[in-house]
Amino acid sequence: MEPGASGSCAARPFLSRLGDFCRERAGGVAVIYAVVLPGMLGMVGLGVEAGEWYIDKRALQTQADAAALAGAWERAYGRTAQITPSATNEAVRNGFLNGAGSTIAVNNPPTSGTFIGDQKAVQVLLTQDYHPMFTALFHSSNVKIAARATANLFASGQACVLGLNGVLADTVGNTGNVNLQAPHCTIAANSNANCALDITGSSTVNVQSFWTYGTYCNGGSANVTYTDAPREHMWPLTDPYAGTPYTAPNGCDNNNTHINSSSSVNLSPGTYCGGIQVDSNPIVDLQPGTYYMKGGGFTVNGGTVRCSSCTPGGAGVTIVFTTPSNGNTNQIGTLSIAGGAAVTLNAPNSGTYKGLLFYQDPRAPTQNNNDATINGGSGTVLNGAIYFPSNTVNWSGNTSLASQCTLIIANVVQFTGNAGLNVDDCVNQGVSIAFTQKISLVE
């Protein structure tokens, strides 16, 4: 045998085996799995963790929603100091972990979003740290999950009678055979007293509902019909005319205007120092515009008072009761319409006093001689708001009162005798109506 021959023979089987090894397919899948599996597990882990983030964010949003609603309820009731505590408690009650790694901010008004600066809205911002697991391979720090919610007060119904006093029983009440026909609006009282809203006597009352901070009482033989059940222990409604200007121009256009003849008299808008008194049986025609009663009232003991050039939903009259030139609030006058008088007036549909027919300066002291008394007869038509924020409006007369949209907003509202009130056409009369409210999530 040649030297080295045995080595060549041994080499060929080795090379053959190496070729066989290279051609071998068994176990290849295992190698691929070994390479791919860590990545697949990582992707699955990321998916699971992202799903947990989504679930946690939905839970956080629910907590923010509940907190915003709780804060808005406190805002509605005027308990501004309780907005943040109540919102925080409600968030925690719904699972929010109020501690390390989390934050809560309660803003009234909101500091961001659509309702920024809205005093009626409550915004809640929640954040919660999430400690990453699989994602720690790419993002070592905590992931911050955030949620935002805003709740607000919105108009939900029409209130045509509103008693503003916060503590008295009978803030809105009646005696006698009152006939109130207001099927599309609510009668409301802001008082927290029992029987804040009290319907008694032999009255016939047809309204959409009653709304009160206190309770509603129905006594005597009153026949009461309503579409929606009375709402008790609700929040006080906002004064729709709060902040309306009451200051009269300087000087006097007329002094102590007293009309006691039977002739026809035309009056123009302006400043009437000492007020206006109508006696006997004249026809007094008011031109459209604003009449300031400085230190006096608007008293109609007889005759006819009208605005012949006024139109429902258009030009109208506003009568403002305010102080005389010396600023003495004790001399602010009031409204008095006797049963024998016929007064037909509409409020304006534009301008500073849009929708306001009679407006007593809110600085007027609360006393009997500042109460408004309206004994409207069949010829009395008053379309607009009668606004006496510090005093009582006594509404009486007979059931044929023909007004289409009379709103009464006063410290106290009392219906007496055979008083009639009809509220069914405010839109065409051009009168803005006071609204009841609901709380809704808006963001």
C-alpha cells in the first residue's frame, strides 16, 4: 500500500458525512424557533401589556367621569368649597388610587378644552403611573396614563315662575281660586324649606312640572295637573336677570307725573323722577322704549295704559324702578295695577332689557311697600318678565287674563283670589324664558 493511501480512504467517508450533515433537514424547525421565539413572545407580551393599558385607561376615564359629575352637582347646589373634595371622593370610590404615582386636578372653571373659563363647568384631570413589564426592554421608565372629563349645567326645561328666596316656606304659593295654565313650563322655588312650593285652596293648576330646592306641597282641594313629576331637593336655579343694569340716566325728563283726566295722553321713554300715577279714566299710550322711575312707582288706578305701536316679538316697553338722584334705596318705587285698570304692554325683543317688562332695582329693601301688586282685569295683557329680585310679586285678578307669556321672577311669588296666568306662546311674544337645568358630561 502506498504511503498516505489509508489517509485518503479515511478522508472520503469524512467528507461524505459532512455533505450528509449539510444536506440534513431534520431539526431545522427547532433552530428557526430558537431564533424567532423570543421575538414572538415579546410581541405577545407587548400586545397583552397594551391591552392592560387600554383597560386601565378606560377605568381611569370612568373615574374621571364620575368625579366630574360629582363636582358639577356641588357646583349646581352652590357648594363651591365641596367641588374638589366630592370629585376626589367619587374618583376614589370608583377605584382611583389617589397616592404615589397618581395625580388629580379639579378645575372650576376648566383650564383647557371647549369649556375653558365656563363657571358652570367642572373639569377633572387624572393621571396614573403604570409600571412596564415587557415594554421595560424598550422603555424603562413608568408609562403615564391620563384621562380628562368635564361636566356642565345645561338648560333642560322652561321655568315661567321662579321664587328666588332661599329659606322661606311658600316662596311660591297661592290662596283662593287661582287658575294657572302653563302646560309647557315649570314653576320653581329656590327655597330649601318644607313647602317651599305650596299649592292650596280651590286652585286649578296645569304645568309641566314643579322644581324646588326644598319640598313641594299640595293641599286643600287644589286640582293640579303636571306632565313630569315634581322635582324636590334640586339645586337652586340661576337668576336669569342677575347683573342687568338698573342705573337711570342723570337728571329728570319729567317730575311726579300724575294723569287724572279722562283725555288721551302720549308718554315717551325717559327718566320720570317721582314715578308715574294714572287715575280716573284716561287712555295713556306709551311709546316703545325704557321708562326709568327714579324714586317713584308706576301706579295705575284706572283707565287704559297701552303701547299702541308695540308689537309682540318686536318693539316693546321696559319700566325700571330705581333710586332717585340722591341714591336713597329706601325710595325705590314699585308696581301697582288696580283691578279696574286695563294695561296692555309687551317687553322689547332686543337691547339691554330684552324680555323685561317690569324691573325693580335689586337694591330695593325687602318690605311690604315695595311689593308689586297686579290685580289684572280681563283687559290686562302683560307679555314679558316681571322681575322683583328683592320683593314679592302679588298676582291676582280674574281667570280671563289674556297674556300669552307672563314670566314672574321675584323674591317671593304669591297668587291670590281668582288670579289667572297663561304661558303658552313665549316664542312668538319674543320673550326669553328662564330655564331649569340638568347636569351632563360634555368632554
